Amino acid sequence: MEEYENIIDLKEFNNKRVLIKEIFEEPLVDVELAGWLYDSRDLGKIKFLILKDISGQVQVTGVKGKVSDDVLKIMDKISRESVIYVKGKVINSKQAPGGKEVIPEQIEILANAEELPIDVTDFSKTELPKRLDYRFLDLHRKKIQAIFKIQSTIMQAYREFMIKEGAIEAVFPSIISSSSEGGTDLFEVKYFNKKAFLSQSCQLYKQMVACSMEKVFTIFTVWRAEKHNTVRHLNEARQLDYEQAFADEFVVMDVLSRAVQYIVKKVLELNKKELEILEVKLKVPDVKYLTFAEVKKIMEKEGVHCEEDDLGTDAEKKLGELFPDTIVFVHDWPLSGKPFYIMPKGNGLSRGFDAIYQGMEISSGGQRIHIPELLEERLKANNLDPKNFKSYIDSFRYGAPPHAGWGIGLERLTMLILGIKNIREVIMFPRDRDRLTP
Ligand code: AMO
């Protein structure tokens, strides 16, 4: 094709466009709409189209004799999910869903949809892997759109909350020269003639910034080369990160609880319709503080396995059952179970914590080490070479205050707010052990 001319004048259309939800909210008569064909029915003398856009759906009704033959002819040949433009009049109708329908004067097919590879109706039974193969089409569905509208609110509310707290938003590099979380789960990249890695966390950078700008936050993409394929792990995930100077773990646990409560309140306020579509009953969470030792005792009583320096999935699940709709902070965590940058507290304990919500870890954090000599010691204790962390260690030599922070998994938070079982449902384009496209 050498030339393409737009079927309608898009600039003009954007000036006049009516969103479908406005039809039900305002007394409109002449409307110009565009969207996707959800469904159609042909009763011979009368033809129905269900048109949907991002805001809702409406019935378009063509009655023989009342609507031009040209329009009726087009109504006959539109395939499901094709993109159409409709110009018409809104009338009240008792039979139509929502009590209103559109009588079309002009219909144009802007983009034809071929035979659909997956079911995108509200009653779709297509399995998740197949849906993810065609995620761009899966995103036509109301339910899927509801998930990501809510995730958008979560991110927006997080930003809003942090700005109110007086934090500044920062961006950090995604290519790093050495591990920030320790361990082996790094993706290697070639960086000219050097070896580099995709960032596991912005940990070291957010600390450096907190040591000058006091309160800093970001929404950061992390890469974890974890080999296990579970319903709660991704190889590429997002974290809501926060770091604050002059703070210990208790100061930032309080910030975390208020941040999550603010986010949930915003979702309740702004996403009523989406929560209804997803049939979610959401509550603003309570907050509970327990030491690691207290949790161990609880688990012993409950007969649930808990590791020496970690909770494990069974114990997390149990905490969710015992304390539903509650952010459970588990603090005074064994030092051996926390990364090298977490501040020791004596007696084998640390100033690190995990936050458990609805039976799953949503966040970990703690007070950090701001003393270079102690940091070197802890790196060595974790079998890491201080030479690889020179610039990070040096950043604490010139007036670095005590500081603390945390990172919340965005996808984890979304799945737990919505009671969704598989993390892949709440990320538009998941990267897991087997999936690199789309
Ligand atoms: P951590 O590694 O515990 O801590 O990660 C923080 C939170 O991020 C989420 N998360 C993940 N979500 C999905 N898939 C994964 N593979 C994955 N890994 C982590 C979880 C987890 O609780 N730098 C520290 C945070 C800090 O101390 O500030 C860190 O990254 O919800």
C-alpha cells in the first residue's frame, strides 16, 4: 500500500467525540462515537450492535425503514472487535441496557478484525497462557482493563502520597556493575568490553540520594534471574521504593502502612466500577507489629513450618489467615536472613523487616548501614567483595546520616488488593522463565 488516507478526520473527531459513559450521564442527542464491536445480533428487520470504548458500552439499533440501507448493509458485515465509528442520535429505550440506545446515521469500519484467536467476551474461558500470547487482544476485555485501571490508580496514589510526605521522585540506572541484593539471581549484560548486570533493585542508589535529599521515592523496574516458576514471582517486576534519612525501621514501617492505606482508600474512591466488575470487596488494612521470635512462637503453636531466618510461604499464608486485611510487620529479623546493607541490632538480630499482607510478602526493608567499616565487615560476612562496592561504601564517608527504607512489589500489591491468584494476571506483559514475548 503506497498511500493511506484516514477514513474519518481524526482531528475533527477528537473535538466532537463523546465517550460512551457520557451518553448515560448527560442528556445528549447527537453523538459521534468510536470503539470496538463487542457483539451483534440480527433479527431480520432489526439489527443490534454492542459498541464498547474505554468508558463503557452502548447498544446501536438499526431498524429497517428507519435507518438507511447503506448503514444496515455495513451493520451486517462488521466482525467482532473490529473498530468502528458511529454517528447517530441517542434515544431513551426501555429494552436497551442502561435505558438508552443509539440510532445510527453513519457507520464506518476503521479497522477490520480477523477471526479472533482467543475468546474476549465477558465469559471467556481461554486459559491464561493463551491469553498472554495474545495479551494485546486480552486487553480488549472489561475485566482485564479493570485490573490495569486499578493498577494505574495504585501508582498514581503512591506518587500523590509520597509528594504529600515531602519526598522527591528520582530515577535510577537500570544497568549496574555489581549486585545490590547479594546472591546469584542477576542477568548479565555486555556493556562494551565490560561485564554488567540488569538492576535487581535501586537499593544502593536510593540510599545515596536519601543521604543528601532526605526523602526519596521511585517506581523502579527490577530484574531477578530466579529460576523458579511460581504464581508470585516474575523475572521482571516493579517496586515502589522509598528511602528516608534520619529514620530507623519503625519510622519507615509507619510510612509504609500509611502509604498502603492511602493507596487502598484511593482505589475504593476512584475504582468503584472496576471493583464491582472484578467482584472485589476491599477494606482499608489494619496494621500489626510482631517480632520474628513472636511469629516463630505462633507458628510452633499452629504447627506451621517456619525457617530459622526466614518465614517461608506457609508461615506467610498462616499470618494472612490469622490477620486478614492487615499489614503484618515482622521486625527484629535474624541478621543472617537479611541482605548485607541491613543494620545489625545485636544478639544476631537486625533492623530489617518484612511486611505481609493477605498471606504474602509485599515488602521488605529496614534501617541501613551508614558506617563504611561496618558495611565492609557485613559484605565480607555475606561472601561479597568490598572492592566491588567501592563507590557505594565511599558514599558514606562524607557525612551520611542514619537512614531506612523499603520496596513494595507493585504486582504483588495489585494481586493481593484484588485477590488474584497468579501474578501474571496483573502485569500487562509478563517476563517469566518461559515468556519473552509479546
Ligand atoms: P526484596 O527483594 O524483598 O527487597 O523485594 C521487595 C519486594 O519486591 C517484590 N518482589 C518481587 N515481585 C515479583 N517477582 C519477584 N521476583 C520479586 N522480587 C521481589 C516483593 C518484595 O517484597 N531492595 C530491597 C527493598 C528495600 O530494602 O528497600 C528489595 O529489593 O513484593
